[in-house]
Amino acid sequence: MALKPTIYKCRLALSDLDRNLFDSHNLTIALHPSENIARMVARILAWCLNASDNLVFCKGLSDSEEADLWSKDLNDAIELWIDVGEPAVDRIKKASRIAKAVKVYSFNSKSDTWWKLGHKQYLMLHAEYYQFPWEQIETLASNVNRTMDWSATISGNSIYVSTESGDVEVNIHRLQAV
């Protein structure tokens, strides 16, 4: 019998000072059985950075044909494809063919090595690449509960997240952009 995802709920007050966006959202996030909390946190942060009415969490790890998050237009064309982690070059190449924009958010302890070894290939693709510091993601992941009340403020290259357990600042490093 296949394991089922664990469902997390997050009431999020989002303030994006760079985009002049202030809103509250009720997010439902499915944690895949093979996914860790840190990766889920990185998905939530990627959602915050790209928040829009059409941005949704996808099957991601459960379906190799879907992004971790995406935004589609009214004709079901993919406007934005977001992957979290260290995806293979072929995956980003495919995503850049079917989506108008592609973003990758790397976050774990091996992301420096992933970028160093593959950056020349990634630079040839039409995508943007960002990195969250692993230590900051781990700290935020330690504040996760099944039901959460978070406040996230985006300013410049930082996301300030207030949780019931404390506050965490996560820096956003731009690895490369198109």
C-alpha cells in the first residue's frame, strides 16, 4: 500500500514590499512521503516570492510531469514553472520549452556543489536560479506544525518569517537570471 501525503495548513499574512502586495492566504500543502520538512518550507517560500491568484502547489515529487508550483493562464498554458531543489538539466530544459518562465529555488546542503558542477549547462537555459541558505531553511523547518500561522515580509533579498515559535530571516541569493 502506497503511503499518503501528510497535509499541512498555513494561514499566511504576506507582505511583499518589493511588489507592493499585501494579502492573507490559506495554504494547503501536501508533504509527499519522500519529502522532508525543509523542502516543504522551501516550497512555501517560493510560493511567497511568486504569489499570485493563479499560483498553485502541484504534485511535484509525485508526478515528474508537473512542477512543484506553477501558474497557468485561462487557456491552461503554463505561465510560470517553479522547481525546488536541485533538478536535472533535462528537467529544466523541458520546463523551459513548455512554460513562459522557469524558476529554480535550491536550498539544501548540496546546492553549492550542484550549482558549481552544472552551472554552465544551466546558464544555457531560459530560467532563473535562486538559493536559500541551508541553515536558515533548517531553522525555519524547526518551526513547522501541522497547522501554522505565519507572517512573511519580503524586502529586497530577504524574507522575514514570523511563526508561533519564533522569527527567522531567510536570505535569497540569485545564482543567475535570464
